[in-house]
Amino acid sequence: MTIETIEHVLPPIVENRSNDGCFVQLDNIVLRYPIGPFVKGSIKTGLFSLFGHTPLEARHKRPYVTALDGVSFSIKRGERVGIIGRNGAGKSTTLLTIAGIYPIAGGKLTVQGKIQALFNIGLGFEPDATGRENIIYRGLSMGCAPAEIRERAEEIIAFADIGDFIDMPLRTYSSGMYVRLAFSISTYLEGDILLIDEVFNAGDAAFQKKAVARIRNLVTTAGLVVMVTHDMSIVNTACTRALWIDRGRLHMDGPAQEVAAAYLKETAG
Amino acid sequence: MRYLKDIVQYRHFWVHLALSGLRARFRRSYLGIFWVALQPLILTLIISTVLNFVFHMTFVEYSIYIFSGLIAWDFLKGCVDFGAASFLTAEGYIRQVRLPMAIYPLKAVLYCLIVFGMAFGGFALYTLLLDPGCFSWHWLYVFPFLVTLVVFGAPLAVISAIVNIKFRDFEQFIGLVLQIVWYISPVFLPREVFDKPLLRDWTAVNPVAALMDLFRQPMLHGITPDRESYGLVFLWALGLWALAVAMLARNERKIIFYY
């Protein structure tokens, strides 16, 4: 039986709140991803196993994959933290765990503050709705009051800078426009904790520059920023601290430039 | 309690989702929202014509009976169908923000309720045109009926949502079950058929039959809905709610792993 000691606070609707007390703390977090739902198979695989084909289920010794294995760190207000590591190391999982999306199998997670997440550009948007409508949906899903969203809408539209497309359905957007809008929404709808997962790649160079600058300034509106990226130049320029995650464990934690340099050294060699 | 508070707190969000579902369904369609009433109307006309032709039933009276049955049935079927799809279609939100899972099936119920409201408008208009004698102050009983529908339909949506995310066969299978229930409940076949010895015992415990009675007694016959039917539906609802809440408590945090 897994013990769940999650003390996750759903973002409350509070206007004019201050983000003074926001922080993220992970104590010995263990996250197990059950593989049951994917390897259970169908009647077809069941029949194949009759003819000596080993079903996927039998090939796994345990019914889960340990995605995070005793990860501990805490992030204070004002920090801009980059999470780096190889593919499949657990970077995105860490971010999703902070957001409270995944239930943890052990340890303690304490999150204080309103979360604003930008995980996957394609997710959480209604392709048939216009950009303007999507700003509202996104805001509502964060728990913002409709009036608060309307207040910020113009700023979001101005930063996204996609012209008349703002009143067109999202289906008609290029991937670059998508990123611009998503990034703009996520950084302008005030959250205390901003979580970003590799979304810089799709925008053009000009927008990327603008985005990095925006992240750097974000501490004034967002309390703290945690981002996953493979781009060390972003880590070097926009982050104050970096966490290197390797095979579900925290491998290195320190000033952004130092960790980025160590990571580059190891991956190069 | 905390959970209920969160559901209420995020009401703007799921109400918006329900409305956007409605907008998406009729986007770029010429008749748009009118389809909500047109669909059951046209189906009513077809069934009434056939039965009038084959069994010589009175067209007007019978068509009003069918229309009322179809719109109430569409609500129940919608709760199960849209409920089943609700976690799957909300994947983008579920993977991005942690919100109470119940809001997604509840969104489906709200959607069905809005559709029912509009279809009811069509039904009222149809009745007014063809048989104005049906109208009486008893039509006010539509309000307690709406409450009853939601109380019965909401746990259905929650249960479908959870079962379907875990066992994708559910969506395929439940269609058949609903088809059977539709045939053995007084949706379009005359009410008296269901009091025959073969079906009598089943009808006595069938919540769909009770719901149809609660709807039709005031609308079609100008009488106060009977207490036994209310009792039966609420008894079913109680059982369904107990199941829905237990399933939700058990699966709420695990749903993310089933995508």
C-alpha cells in the first residue's frame, strides 16, 4: 500500500494577493508510475501468448516504474530554477509532481502558492475556440475570476503579438503562434509559481529572445519559476539555479552556470 | 467538504467548458442550436408516423408522448455517453492543472441539462401548437423534475467517466446496454405495454420508467406526479451516489495514469 502524504493546496481565488510566502518543498519524494494500464493488453495479446509470445506484463518484474526516487530540494521565492538532465531522467515528472498532477508514493510535497503551468503547448487549449476565448479558458482553469482575466487579456494579446489571429480559431495557428499565445497567457496570468516545460523551441529567434527576457523579469510578478530545458544558454541566461536530475535522482544542485557546465562536460565526454 | 468547495470555486471553468462544448457542436452549422429540438422532433414524427400507420395510434397524442420520452431519454443517455468521454476529452486540462476530477463529468451533466432545456422549449412549442389542452399549472412540475433528473444523472456520469478511463471497452459495451434499456422502458412504446405481466415487475423497479412517469404525468395528463415514482428514483439515486463517491474517492488521484 502506498502512503500518500500530499499537502497540495489548490490555487485559491484571491485578488491582490501577495506571493511573499510562496515556496516549493520536496522531501524524499518517490513517484511510481504504474505500468499496469499499458501492459494489461487486449484479448489479441492474450491469444498470442498462447503461442509462446511473452506478454509485456510478464516481462516487467514490478508493476511500476520508479520515476522519482527520493528527490529532495526546496525552492524559495525569487528563484528561477532550471531543471536539466538526459531524456527520461525525470525532469518533466518532477515538474508535474510539483504541480500536483501525479500522486506521490512516498515523501512529502509542500507547495505554497498559486501554480501556473506551461507543460505542453498543445495541451489545455480548445482548437476550435479563438485565441481570445482560450485566454479565458486558461485563466478559469487556473482559478482566476473572469473579471481578472479580462483585465489582463489586452496585455496578453499585446505580448503574443499575433495580430488579427487572436480572433481566429486556434486550429488556424502556426506552431509559432501557438507558442507565442501559450507563453504569453502563462506568464501574464499571474501565478505565484510558474512551471515551464521546454516550450522555447517553437518560437522564432526574435520571440525566443523576448521570452527569455520575460522569464528573467518574471520574479517581479511570479514568485518563483521552475523550468525544464535542454538549452543550456537559457539556463545560463535566465536561471539563478539549476537542478540536474539523473535516473530519478537529484544528481547536482547549485548555481545555474556551474551545474550547466558540469552537465555539458559529462554529456560531451 | 474541501472537495465540494473546490468544485464550487472552479464553477466558472466547468460552466465555460460546458458552453464551449455546445458552441463546438454547432459551430458553422446553419441551423445551429435549433438542432437540439429538431432532432427529437424529426425522430418523433418518424416513429409516430410508422406506429400510426402500423398500429393505428392517434398521431397527435402519441407524438407528444414520444417527444417527451425522447428528450428525457436523451438527457440520461447523454449523461452516460458524455460522462464516459469526459475524462478523455479533458486530457489537456487534467495533464496541466490539478482540479477536482468530478468537474469533468459534472460539465457533461450541465451540457446535457442545457440541451434538455432547449429541447424542452421545442417540446412545449410543439404541444402548444398541436394540443394546447395539455397546458396547465401542472407544467410547473418540470422544475422538481429537472432536479430529479440531475440527481439521478450526475452519479451516472461520474461512474461512466471512471469506468471508461480504466476500461476502454465500456464505451463500446454501454451503447448496447442503453439500447436494451431504451426498448424495455416507456420511451417510445405506449406506457400500457409496460404494465403487462411480462414487464410489470421490471417496470416497478425501473428508474427510467419512474422518471418518464414523473415527467409525463403533469405534462401530458395534468396530474400531480406520484410519490412512489419519486421514491423509486431517489432510492436509485442514493445507491448511484454512494457508488460514484466511493469510486471517485478511490480513483481521483490515479486517473492521470490511465491516459
